Amino acid sequence: MNIRNLFVICLYFGTSETEVVKSYNECWPHRFFYQGFPPTLLTYSKDIVIICQQFKNEPRYVTLYDTKNRIPLFSATQPTQADVLKTKSDKNGKPETRDQFFIEPNLADKGGKNMIEYQPENLNLNNPHDAKYGQKQALDVDYRVRDKHVYDRGHLNPQLFNNKDDNSKIATNALTNIAPQYKEFNQNTWKKLEEGIKKNLRENCIEVFPGARMFVVVGVEPSSNKFIPEKPKRARFPGSKKKQKIKTQSENTYGRINVPKSYWTAVCCDTSALPNIDNRRKGWSFAYEADNFEDKTKIKVVFHPVEKFLQHRYSSIFADYTNNGNNVQACQFNKENAVTIIQDMAKKISGHIFDTNTLLKNFYPNKV
């Protein structure tokens, strides 16, 4: 028995209590995973569940979710050509977004296959009815509590990769697809990286290799000790000689949601099924990881070959592929194509986030 099948069986037993799904086989694996195989965790727990993200009776993407930390570990999708076309803009020239947020009903013992909206104005986690909705997942209220730091709802599978229609955009607003992301990081560094990936999937994958398939996995590395909402400290208000506790919500609303220490993306341009034999050897893949910091001067982005990426946590993110005796590791059909794209991204995304002296060190370790 290979490790991927063993992982699926382990998750079958590990997640039976959640009634989300019992294996990746229920999540349309050949639609969302390269070669039909999901990323493979080295270790798991009963807190980790598989969610088939479905909206309006249509499967949208797949998420591996940590119910203890109440954040996704990764979301996986296969963007279509329509998804990576240029994003529609609003009247102010900004990308159109959809701000309707959803929860997973099976994590609230509600049943049903579709994500549901749950944003009551007076939600109270001391109320048993409300508490069960947030027992195993984040709620919108967790992101509306005023903290010392400003956090965005950081999408793993982003609206930017889902331009096919409004429902595709809206479906990314599942709170099980979202983790806390510093505002500066989300709206600057990470946004530029997403835009760079989308551009290259369009221009260096489907437009030059018609019939190629695109796979994207976006994940996080949980932190060990950082959570929101943060418990407020006592503060001295004007005119008062004593420190007073800042008025806020009930005690059980604090520290519910883990703040990831980093976000990462693995991208694959799969040319394995193209009719032209030469083009089958031109697909590419790479991964990158970026620090989730508030101070943009401290954020660094590091690129990796996918087969060597996050080996402390995953035995594989993209499966190996063998055809006519040729072995392709982790969708890396052509390393030089991947390197060219990385160099182009680093050139066009200005700033301090790349160390140009070591940009490719993980691809050519003996040359650096």
C-alpha cells in the first residue's frame, strides 16, 4: 500500500466524527488535484478534516481544515482558462470583489452539502445555539473584533483565480478557506504574488500550451503561539489615574483563531496530456513561501522546487508522474521554464521581498 492511500484511510477514521467527508475520493480528486492525488501530510490528527467546498450545488475547490486552530491548512483548485482571464474592474478601476461570508454546515452539525451564510448581527458565543457554529471553525465575528494589529480575512483560494462567474468568486468566501493575514502583507506583497501567478498561468501556460491544465495549492504554516482575537490589556484613559480594562466581548471569544507564521503557494502547469510530444516536456512548477508579518520591511519571499518544499510537513504536494519511462517529479517537466518565470516575477514585483543573490539557490544549490 502506498503512502497516499494510507493517508486517505487514516483521514477516513480520523474525521468520521465531523461528518464533513471521509476521504478525498469524495472530493472529485481528478478535478482539483494534479494526477488525482492530494498533497500528503506526514502527520495528522482528529482535528484535521477534509472539506469539499460546494456552493449552489457545484463543487468549487477542496480544503484541508484544522478545527483546533480554526484555519485551513491548504486549499486546492484547478483554475480554468476563464478563471485566469483578466479580472473585471469596478467603476473605480479596482478588481471586483464579493464580501459575503460563509461557514461549513457540517462543522456545526447542521448537515447539507453547500456552504451556508451565518452572520447574525448579535452573535453571542456564550449562547449555546451560536457557540456550536464556532466550536470547530472561525466565524465572521472573529475578524470583526478590534485588535491591536489589523488582520484581513486572508483567502487561500483567492477570488483572483476565480473569474469565471460571480458564484465562483463568492464561493472563495468560505471562512474555512480563510486565515488571519496582516493587512499590509495581504494587500501588498501577497496580492502582487497572486497577480504574478495568475499572469504566468495565463501567458506561460494555457496560451502557449493550449490544452494544458493548471493546478494551484495555497496553504499556511500555523504559528505556535499567536491567536486572535487578542485579549485586551488594561489601559489608562484620559482623566483617569487607574488603568481600566478595555470593554470587549466575553472571555470565550479570545484566542480562537491561529495567526499563521507564513503563507505558501505551489503552482503547476501540467502539459502531460498534450497531443504534441515536445510540448509535453515543457510544463513547469514551483512553490514559494512568504512571512506573514505586519512590518513590510521584514517580509521575505523564498522560491522552492515543489518536490523539496515543506518536507517537514508533506511527503508530497504534487504527485510524481511517469510516462513511457520518464519520471517527472512534482509537475516539474522543465526546470528552466520554471526558473525563467521566477526571474520574471522577481523583476516585475519591485521591492525588498526578494534576495536577488539567492533567488534561485534552492533550484541550483551547488551554484550558490
